[in-house]
Amino acid sequence: MSALRTRGLIGATLVVAVLGITAACGDESSTSPPAAQPSDTPTTPGSPTASPTSSGTPSTDCPDTIAAVRAAADKVVWGKGVATSVFQPVSVTICQYDAQASGQAYATGTTQRTAKQATDLFALVNAPKPVAKKPAFCTKELGPTYVLRFTDNDRGVLSYTAEAFGCRRLVATSLEGQGKPGVLPAPRQVTPELIKSLGLR
């Protein structure tokens, strides 16, 4: 009889324990608040966000975005400037921007040339005759844009923008350095020889 009574007590204890746990936890049909769901983190106002069209990275050699490069080229006055530049470069940095680059995109390729390679490239830049009027008829194909930053022994920097598409503009945009003449070379158009040279790595 005692064994039967012991079994009954154990069974009752188990039933009470199970009911207590069920009451404490509840079931899925109860009206407990829903669990927290993950949400998108809002962007903090003023925080920098990458533009979907951005590419490349800024550098000391190629610090400008394609928007700044194009804005500088657009400000150039056609028909104004010297026919041949007397700048004497010892090196050049070539910054290449992709054909689809826009907005805040930076150069995606950088090439350095020194000594004879720099002077040979400068000769190709100087070779075309200046163009008096901004080209009126331009093709619609896409192509890379290059910024050529020529440096001389006095740390002067003469910058050109060369477009291998459309109007094929070849324009000097700035001359930096103490004691450098203020007159920039006159605008002209890119030649096939220059495009070929710029394409070489």
C-alpha cells in the first residue's frame, strides 16, 4: 500500500510541476507582446553615404572627382592662350576616369611617367593646333577622361584634361607653382596619337 501511495504522490507532483511550467510560460495563443523584429538602421542626417555612381578613391596624385574635372574643363575659354607651351616637364601623372564616371567618382587608374616618357607625352599634347571655337559637333560614344599633371624641376604643375570621346577636348586647366606664367596653353583637340599613347600602361 505504501508503494502505491508513493507512486500517487510522485504522479501528483509531476502533474503540478507541468501545470506550473505551462502557466509560467504561456502558450502561443496568449496575448503577450510580439518579439522585437530587426529593422533597418536609419541613416544619420549629415553622415557621408556612397553615391551609387561613385568609384575609385581620392589620392594626392589624383585628388579631383570627375565632376570637378569636367567643371574645370567647361570654364576654359576657347581661342585664348598660347599656341605652344614652354613648360619643361620632368614627370607626369596620368589620372584615368572610367567612361561611365559621373558625380563624385574618382580616377580608377593612375600611371606615372618620367624623363623622356614625360617629355614625349608633352610633345603630343603640344602638337595639335589650337582651336579658336569650342567644337560644335561631337560624337555620342563614351570613352575615358584623362587628367595629365605635368611636373617640372621647380615643382610647378601644369594640368590638362583630355577626353577620348565626344568633342575630344584637350584643355589646360591650371598652372600651379611660384613664378609660373599665368597664361595657359590654348584649348585644342585630342589626336589619335595622343589617345594611343594614353592607352599604354
